[in-house]
Amino acid sequence: MSSSRLLPITIDAHAPLPITVQVSEQIKLLIAIEYLRPGDSLPTVIQLAEYLNINHNTIALVYSELIETGYLIAKRGRGTFVAESELVQKSISRDSLYKVLEQAFLIATQMGLNPFDFGLTAYAVAVSSNERKQVAPLKLVFVESVQSEADIYFQSLQSEISHPLSLLYLEDLQTAQSRALREFYASNLVITPAQYAYNVIQIAAPKHEVIGVNYEPDIHLITQISTLNRGCQVLLVGQKMAESKKMKQMLEKSGIYHLNLQSVDIESIHQDSQFFKHIDMICASQSVFDYMREISPNPEKVVNFSFIINRASLSVLKTRLVAVQMKN
């Protein structure tokens, strides 16, 4: 991001909030909604002060406070940048909360409230709600099909949400395993990979909401595999064939069609070492990555099939979590 790029910040000279607070909070919001991303540069103090038509000492104070708290970082001779800090990551993880507040403000404006009145009302509601009760964590379950890969997808999801998450298997639900069904029906929300959503919905009672999430290869894997020449042979290895096929689906959804992708499970590798011949790259799931590195004649060709939750899926999930929490 160019340092000359100006920020969509609005100053209200008649608002009871100090201008420093107005600027500071809007910069924090721009970071939370990822308009500003870690590593992005901000306008210089003079550029932003002239653009907002305020004293440059005010902007200097805002930058100084945001640097001290961990939102920004100053690099001598280069400028001011969004920090790659834990605080920034936590702020970004709350993007669904900002979406809910934005929707609430749109409703408030239709009722004639101005931004200051809305802020006071939101504060009053928050204080009143806190006095009445503490918010109880939601009971969430994650339904996976293949046990060998479940821990990987489960851990990936758990790292993104703050609520306790229980792991169940689709097979146990379909065979009416009593413990699994009890936990399933006691949950506030059911989460599952998108390809299993239809099956899970058939089991869920009408009162139980099911959210399907999509997973995709992370950008480092996509970049690495995209450098291969057209027609190269890529072996996709998982603990089970279902896992390997899911890896292939993820790559194809990401636009990888110029390679010959072959899905195999670890048992097939044991039975036929010919799989290693004429292979340009081996993408191994996390569950078999170390083992494939050990047995491969060319361990440098073995890469870990790392993935992330699709950003759109994650945004929908976090927004629904906030909505369900508010309803409860």
C-alpha cells in the first residue's frame, strides 16, 4: 500500500469525542475490517493531517498511541506501518462483531438516531446486559466424516473461534450412536465441511442450524504448486482415499488444472512403490507427511498439504455465531 494513499476517515468537529479518539478508533476499525492489513503503510503525519484539515500534532499523537498499544509500528526512515502483532490479529478476528454493529446502526439511522445517540444507546445496552447476566459460551459441535483427518480440520476451526467445540463423526450420527446424538442435539450450532452439510442437515432437527464451511489450500502451497510446468505429475497422498480426493477437489476449486493430479491413500503406496516413478511433486496430508518424507526416494519433492478455512465461509460462520449468541 502506497504511503500516499489516504484513509477513509471522517472527523466531526461537533461530536463530544476528542478528535484524537475519533481518528484512533477509525484507524483501529480499518485494521479490524482489513482495509488496512499487517505490513501496510499509513500516510505520513503531514499527509493525513492536511487531508483531514487538522493539526499535524494531533495525528502524531494518534500514531504514537497506536504504536505504543501495538496496532502500528514505526520503521526509521521508512514510515509507519500496521503491526503484525497478536493485538492486530485479535482485532481482525472480531470483524463479524463490526458487521453486526454496522447493521444495527443502519436500523438506528432509520429510527432517527445520529452516530452519538447510537453510541450512547449501545453503551447503555451493554452495561445493562452485563449487569443482568454473563454471556454463556455456545455449545458447538463439528461433524466430520473421516476420523483420520478430523483432528486436522477440527484444530484449524478451533483456532479461529473462541467457543468450546466438540468433535463428532457423521457415521456415528447416521448409525444413531446414542452419545453422539445426545451431544449433537444439545448443541446451539452444528458446523461441518460443506460437502457433508446435506447429510448433516438430514439428521438435524428443524430447530438445529447447520453451517457448512469450505477449506482451501493456503497461499504458500498454491504458489508452490503453481510453479510446476503444465502436465507435471503430482501425487496427492492421504491416510484414506476420501482424504486424498478432498485434497484434489480443493486444488481444482483453486484453479489448478494444468497438472496431472493423482489421489492415492497410504495403503496403496505400501502395496506399489511404482507410484514414486515419474512424479514431480508429492503433496501429503499432515497425517502422513513425515512418513512420506521417510520412504520417498526424493524427500525434497514431498510437500505438506496445508490448508485454511475459506475467508467467506469463516466470515459467515463468525457472523452467525454472534447472531446466535445474541438470540440466546
